[in-house]
Amino acid sequence: MVGDSDRFETLYGGRTNRVWRLLGTESDRVLKLYQTGFRNPLFRNDARLEAACLRAFEGTGFAPRLRAAGQIGAESWVLYDHAPGTPWRENPETAARVLQQVHTHPTRIEAPKGCDGSDDLARHGARIACLCDPDDRRALDALRPDVVVPPAQKRCLIHGDPVAGNILVANGLATLIDWQCPALGDPCEDLALFLSPAMQQLYRGNPLTQAEIDRFLAAYGTTEIVDRYHALRPWYAWRMAAYCLWRSRNGASDYASGFELELETLRMG
């Protein structure tokens, strides 16, 4: 798989798996070894799903090309071409366009069902909140939304983790990496994860401005999905607040600021 002349570089952008860049005389690839001991209640970590997505999207330009996948003992790995570019930082239209490409692509894989509608989001958020201490949950419980939004009429394949660090941009074009938690679900989920103030703070250093949010949604361009996102936004913020609270109490102190940002979103309505 790797020749004698290759050199390795450890990549540190991810928060879950071990990742190396393999630089050869005629290749530039990424090797990802999946962590099995950490159970995340929001973001799945499935090597099989990542490999399936990369196969399905080969040639589209918005996903890296898969080269191989397998197991070392109980641990899974994938090998794919290194995607050019740097993590997304500006020009929200670029991120909106790549998500719209994913959501409208005809290829489908066998993926788990994602949250769909306010009832699903309420149950999911509550399951995450129940992992936290009751005293920590008081502010979260006080801001629980009550808006009811029915399930979507149509589902599509969603990325499931399109944070700024997973969108690489080169020459104005974006490539999505880290396909380990896709789902068949509501495309609003991807919009909410990208726009989340907590996730923007963690991966970019500051939340989006309202102008940037408006530009992103305008560039995404599908009115019914954007309107649905606005209706579900309180539930996405509530679930993300629960997640940030859980992470901040389980060894990731930088999520504490994300918790406060999502609470502020809920207070603003």
C-alpha cells in the first residue's frame, strides 16, 4: 500500500480518529484509522458508511476518491486521495453550493435514518441531555422549544457532519471529507450543523454573522428547505446545546462556550 519512498504526516484536524497523510513519489493520500472506544450520541463513526459514500460519489468532485478500505484487528481503516485546499473560513456560498450538490445527487446508499421533524429532534436531544447531570440541565430544560414541525415529505442522503473543518476549499470549489456519519434524512440537518454557532466557534474561531447566514441560505436556494430550516432552528439549537453540555462535561472543555452560544440562540428566538 505504501512504498519505501513514502513519508507520513500526522493530521490533527479531526477530533475523533487517527489520520495520516501519505506522501509518495506519485501519490498523495490519507489513511484514517477509526477509534472504537468513544461513543458519540450525535456523530456516528462508521468506516463502512464512509467507504460507501466515497464509492458512491466518485467523480463528483465533492468527495475524495476511495482507494481501499479494510480492518486491522478490530479497527477499521480507509485510504483515499488527499483533497486539495484548506478548511472553509469565508464565502458561505461555497459551502452552500456543495451541500446543495450532495442533497440533489441521485446516488443513494444504505444509511441509517436521520432525525426528521420536531418530535425526532426532541427525542434525540432529550437522550443526549439525559447523559448530563440534572443540575447542569436546568438552563437547557428551561429553554426547550415547543414549536411542532412535521416530518419532511422527502428524505435525501445527508453528510451528517458538514462543519467548517470538514469542508476543504481550493480555487473556489469545495470538497467534503469525513463521511463517517451520513444518514437518509432531512437536508435541514446539514444546514443546521454548518450554521451552528457552536460548531463555527469550535472549527473556525467565531460564529457566523447574520449577513453570512443570509448569504449561505440564499446560495443554497431551495425555498421550502430554507423555510423548514427556519422552523426547526430552535430544535437544532436545543439539541446542539445538549450535545455541547455533554462534551464539556466529558473531557472537551472547549465545548462550554458552544453550549452558551446555543443557549443564546434559543433565548433570541
